[in-house]
Amino acid sequence: MTKEELLARLNDIEWNDFEAKEASGGLPKSMWETVSAFSNTEGGWIIFGIKEKKTEDGSVYVVNGVPNPEQMEQDIITTLRSRTKFNAPVSCKAMRYKIDGKDILAFEIPLSPHRPVAIKSNGEVYIRTGSGDTLATDMEVDAIVRDASFGAKSEMEVPGSSFNDINLVSIASYRSYLRDFNRALSFPTLNDEDFCRKLNIVLSSGKLSYGSLLMFGKRESVLSALPNFWIDYMEIPGDSYATASQRYTYRMPEQENIWESFQLIMHRLRNFVDAPYVEGPDIFGVEDNSQLFCLREGLVNFCAHSDYFASAHPTIRVFDDRIVMQNPGRFILDADEFRSRILSMPRNPSIIRLFRHPKLSENAGYGIDKILGWKRLTGKTVTFESDMLISTVTYPLASTKDSRNAGENNGENGENNDENKVLEIIRKTPSITQPLIAIETGFSTRKVNRIIASLREKEIIKRIGRTKGGHWEILSD
């Protein structure tokens, strides 16, 4: 951190990786809590020689400097590298600055590979929440332990596992995807067991990794190794639990494994967003750029990032105005960084690899650019939130007005074009039903319902007869 960067940060107290302390009377006791918090969360900077003053307009930082900076620097480095203060050594990078003729000390504390880092005298573990330090709960300490093995836990062998724990129906479905979208890896001449060994679904030891078991295992085998496994998908008729007309209209039955869950969830999500109709095992083309394609990238991300060893389980909630994907386990990056960086290290590497083989995920990172393409298609921004225990990604659903605005931003009169498209289909096939219109147009069923309601309200069309056996009549164009 340069002097200019330090001065810039002193104008903003909301940095979650930056803590300023006065230290005029020596080292403040609270610094050790901050060291623990930075070591356990995402790392950060501790600055000595800065005093915070409260004003009506907020906090203002005043440079006071520190006495005897050489001795203070040596004392801090010695304490951090020894085991006298913490249960594990803490590495740091020390910097000295001269501001207005006064000495400022800065120490960069990295995320520790030996976490949880606890204060040795009392065993307390701290985490960073916002711009402050918080004593970690038992659940958060457990999450810190699992995070320390990020990217490795799901790659471990499942004791006593074998090819017999694989669900052969899931493997048959997966091989069908490969034949259509990555034939080179379909290995059609191999039997299922040899195929699983070839793709490292079954390891050289003959056992399965936790990732392989989660992806393709029989349900009883998965639950034997991970009793809390369950991807909970629900469709809720309202914009919140409180306003919903009923608790839910659909709840996905418990599936055998991740692969079966993924396929069913994708077919359900198709009802809520615009998507093309493509014959075959996949429900959209490989190069498709629809809303459903954004959600596919998001769902793969969701499956590959979840902490399946936590006591909680991943959930997806489809409300009238948004789709919320919530996972146990924090993002390895700060949520805001997803907009500027590509993350190529998922929590469960074998799971993301198995999605990439049939080209169901981007080859690099999480396909974050595809997820963020949601705004171009809907006019609404995907949001990312994360704390130590939970990460949440929210996809706002576009209203008719939003879709119109998004279309106009692309140089189209979105609403009129959509209505004209539906009218043309009705003109050709007056007996067509709304679900079939959705398939023909690639619109979501909800969008077709809105368009039909709008056309009827404008007295452009009316329905003659019942849903079955009836037909549409165009009154005016």
C-alpha cells in the first residue's frame, strides 16, 4: 500500500480490510482481536498512529503518529511470529510512512493457512464483519475450519465407497449429454464402470471422491457419507413468505444426487424466464444467450460452490419478483470482486469439472460474465451477498415494463414486438394454447400470460370456447 493509497483510505471508514488505531499509549489490546479477525476472514491492514474523531458528518481521521516506531514494529513482528499470543504463528508485512512529519506504522495481515487463529489466553476466535471485529460463534468456527481446506475437502476419498455406490441412471443421462455436446469424452465403447474410471469419477484406488459421490451417487450412499445432503427448491406465489397466497406451489422432491437435481431445477426454471426451445437432452443451445443460459451458469456455480459438509443445505427460492440461490459457505472472494475478477478455484473442483465435460459450464472460472449478462437481458442487476456462513445470489425477474425498457435499450420496441410475435403465432394457429405459445416464442409461461392478458385487455383478441377445444379470435391489430 502506497502513501497515497493510505491517505485515500483514511477518508473512508467502511473498509472491511482496514483498521486504524491511535496507539499513543502503546499497543491497544483490541489489536489482537483484529489480527485474529483478519487472519480468519480475508486478511487486511492495521494502521497505528491514526486517531478517529466523531463529528456530526461522520468520522474524521487525524494523524497523531506513534512514539518509538522502531521498537513498536519489532515488538509486533516478534509477537505475531511466535506462539505466545496466538495458537498459530501469524505472518505479516510491515510498512512505515511519514505523514506531516509523523511516523505511521502499517501491518498487512494475510488470511492464515492455519485458521482458525485464536487468542491463546482465552481461546477466542474473531471474524471480520463489515468494518468491525466480532467473536465467532461455534458454527462460524466450524465454517472457518472447512474453509481452511477450500477446494480439497470434496476431493478426498469416501471410506468404503466403490463403483457400486454410483447411480447408473444418472450415469446414463450424463453419457447422453456427452454424446450430444462433447462426443470425444463419451467413450461409447466403454461399459459404465470403465467410463467412470476413465473420467476419474471412480478414482485409481477404486473409491469415489466426495465430489463424485455427490454428483452421481445413489441417494442412500450419499446420505450415508453426508447425512445433510439436500438441494431444496421451492416456487412461492408472492414476493415474500409473508405475502404468499400459499406456502408454495411446487417443492422439488428429494433427488438422488446433484446431477438429478440440476436437470429437474433447470426444467422448472424454464417456466419463469425467456428461453429458446431446442430438441434434445439439453433445453437450450450451447451458444444460447438467453436468460435461461444465465441461470444455467448460476446454477452450476451454485452446485460447485456449496459447502456440502455444513449442517445447513443449499436452497433455491423462486418468488414472483426474483430467484434466490442461497448456499452454505462464504464466497472465497468479497462479493463485490465478482464484478471485476474471474474465480477459477471452486469449492468443489471435481463437481465443476464434471459440469464442464458436457459443456454445461464455462471453461474458465464461474462464467461470471454470463451471469452478469442478466442485466443486459432483463434490465436488472444480479446481486451477490456473503458472510461467514451463507452466500446468496439473487436474480431479479423482469416485469413487462422492465422487458420493454431492456428491449428499447437494445434498439427495439420490446413490448410491441413481443405482442406482435404472439399475434402472428395465433393468426397461424388459432387453436394454440398458451404453453405452446411459450415453446414457440421461447418466452417464459409467465411472460406469455402477461402478453395474453394485455392483448385481451386491449380487446385485440378474445378466447372462444374452453381451453381445450377452443380457439383465439383476433378482433383488431
